[in-house]
Amino acid sequence: MRDRLDPEALSFAVLRGLAMIGGLAALSIAPLRPEHQIHLAPLLGAFIAYKALLFALLFFRPAGARPIFLATLGADLGIVFVLVWFTGGGESHFYLLFSVLVALNAYQFGPGIGVLAAIVSADLMAVANILVAPGVPWAHIGARAALFGFLGLALGHIASRERRARAEAEGFNAELRAALARLEEAKDRAVRAERLAAAGRVSARMAHEVRSPISAIGLNVEMLEEIVRGCPGPMMGDAGDLLRGIRAEVRRLAGLTDEYLTFSRLPRAQPQEDSINEMLDELVAFVKPEADQRGVVLVRDPDPLIPLFSFDRDLLRRAVLNLVKNGIEATPQGGWVLVATRLDGERAEVSVEDTGRGIDARDAPHLFEPFFTTKPRGTGLGLAIARQIAEEHGGTLRWANASGGGARFTLRLPLKGAAHG
Ligand SMILES: Nc1ncnc2c1ncn2[C@@H]1O[C@H](COP(=O)(O)OP(=O)(O)OP(=O)(O)O)[C@@H](O)[C@H]1O
Ligand SMILES: [Mg+2]
């Protein structure tokens, strides 16, 4: 798209043209000597043609408005000089057009250009005074020059001050608009968060309400299984199978409600000085039977340099357990899951790496969303809980696909207040 001339530059161009042509016309009212009068009409015509050319140039080169204006200021001064020269030199009252140029350009470009235009005008008036004998006394030229200088300086100064104030006001305005947009956004977020919190409270209530009947159903099914086992008969085998199916589903539902309640009512961390390596040894021993059953090897790589530090053993154990379980579930038979620790400055790192298929790019943005799962029997709360626990400890939980193809989840926890030993 073509650039457009900005409105300020356009109004300056129009004003300058009008002021010059209007000034010329106004000064022409005062009678000139006949020998001078003859030059006026062709000069006026040339001036109008030149202004039309300037507008055409500005229209096709709007980006170069400033250099065009500065260059044509020179041309304007030259034209006024010719006019003054041909209409009586120092005697011609057309010298007043210099003041229009000085004033307009001082206003547009500041005191520097204003004073420069005044100096050039004074020089040109002096030349015209020399060229047309007998000329006016030099004191007249000096007085005119001083007046133009003051005009350029004062008007340029006022204009720059006004421009600075306007820029400042525009800056404030932009800041205000940005702050308002941020406020709107924060309000939207707060409304959304409140709605989610309300939904969370309702579902926590429901989970709580259904938990008791679910465990009652589980108990009754177990009792029914006992009864069925005690009554041999052709149909009882099928009834036993059905009851086992029901019990498995009931157990899954009970697990789901428990997980959900854990997530929604995760207790505040109660940190106590402890050994993270020891906690992980115990955890690995606890999960080993499940890993063995799936043909997955659990490997430990503890960093002995990690000092004792404060963390909530139960919560952190739950977080790492979720990561290790995910690792085992993702790893095919014959693969391994590595649980490692590392001291990294003021932080302890616990990483769980597996030799599974890694995280699918499509799943990546949703991993930590509650209830996001790709497993037929998953709750999708494991990673959400683990991240919440990491944050509760002032730490982070991040993931990356390991170079070997599997996934690596890393918990980073601050050691703050760690007791070395
Ligand atoms: N080590 C991993 N390798 C590949 N994908 C993973 C891994 N860990 C998590 N995921 C992906 O992230 C999803 C969410 O994991 P999350 O632990 O939150 O829930 P889940 O494992 O599906 O359910 P639950 O933890 O209740 O059994 C998983 O379903 C799986 O798609
Ligand atoms: Mg999981």
C-alpha cells in the first residue's frame, strides 16, 4: 500500500501555499511603480505553477515530506528574493513575504530553522538592496533582519514546546489505553477463574457425595462374591465373573473420586528437613513389584551431594510416584525407567526418565491440564497433582523428550534453608 501524507504535513503545505499566495495578492494591492508592475503577473503565475508542482511531489513522495519542505523553503526564499529584486529592491514592500516564510517554517521545524530562514532572508534583502540603486539606508535592512530573527526564534521555541507537550500527552494516553486493556483482561481472567472455582467446588462436593455410596457398593459386592463362592452351581461361575467385573469398575470409580478429592483439596505443604534420596529409595522399592510385573527395570541414580532440606515427604512422594507410574506405563517390556537426583546450585533436581515413545506433540500443550489423559483408564490428574505439589514447594515441574526417544520429567525444588550434611 502507498504511504499517505500525514495530516500535519499536508496542512503545513496548504498553509504555506495559501499564506504565500495570499500575501502576494495582498501586497499587490499597494500600487507599484509602472516599470515594476509589469513583472508582477508573470512572477505570480510562476509561483502558482511551482506550488502545484510541490503538491504533486508531496503526493507521490509522502515519505520524503520533510526534506521536500526544507528544499522548497530554499526555493521559496529565492522566489521572494526575485520578486523583491524586480519590484524595487530595498524599496519593495514584498520583503514582508520573507516574514511569512520565517514564521511558518519556525513553527513547523523549530527555532533552528526559523533563525536560519531569518538569516538567509536578511542576506537576500541586502543583495536586493545592492542590486537596485539607489537602495534604502542600511539601518532599514538591519532593523528588518533583527525583526525576522526574533520572529523565527520566538515562534520556533513556542512551537517546539507545544509539540513536546503534545507528545507527552500522547504518551500518557497510550499508557492509559494499555493499562485499561490490561485491566479488562485481568477482569476477564478473574471472572473465568471464579466460574472455574465454582465448578470445582460443585464437582468436589459431588465427588465427596458419591464416595461413600461407592465404597458401600464395593463392600456389598465383596460380600456377594463370598456368598456366590459358597453356593456352587452351574450359573454361579458366571455370577462370580460378573461380580469381579463390577468390583474392578467400582474400584476404579473409588480411585477416581479419591484422586479428584486429593487434587481439589491438596493439603498445604508441611515441610520438614529430610533426605530426598532416602525418600526416593523407599519409593522405588515400593513401585518395583509393579515395574517387575510389566518387565520394566527401575534404575536409581542419586546424587550424594544433595543436602538434607525441607520438603513435605508425603506430598513429594505422591508427585514423584505419579511421574514414575507414568514412566512405567509408557515404557514397553524390556525398557527402563531412571529416577535420578542432582544438585544444581541452590536447587535439588529429581528427574524421571523413561524409554517409552515420548510425549506426542499434539498432547504436549495439554499435559498438565486436569483430566487430560490418553489412557483408557486414566484420570488425567497425575501430572496436574505433581505440578501443584512442585509449585506448593516453590519449585517447578518441566518435561522434555529425552534424546533416546522417551520422556523426561524434572522437578526442581529450592533448597532454601538447607542444612548441609
Ligand atoms: N512418561 C510419559 N510418556 C508419554 N506420555 C506421558 C508420560 N507421562 C504422561 N504422559 C501423557 O500425559 C497424560 C496425562 O498424564 P497424567 O499422569 O496426568 O494422567 P494419566 O497418567 O493419563 O492418568 P493417571 O495418572 O490418573 O493414571 C497421559 O495420559 C499421557 O498421554
Ligand atoms: Mg499418570
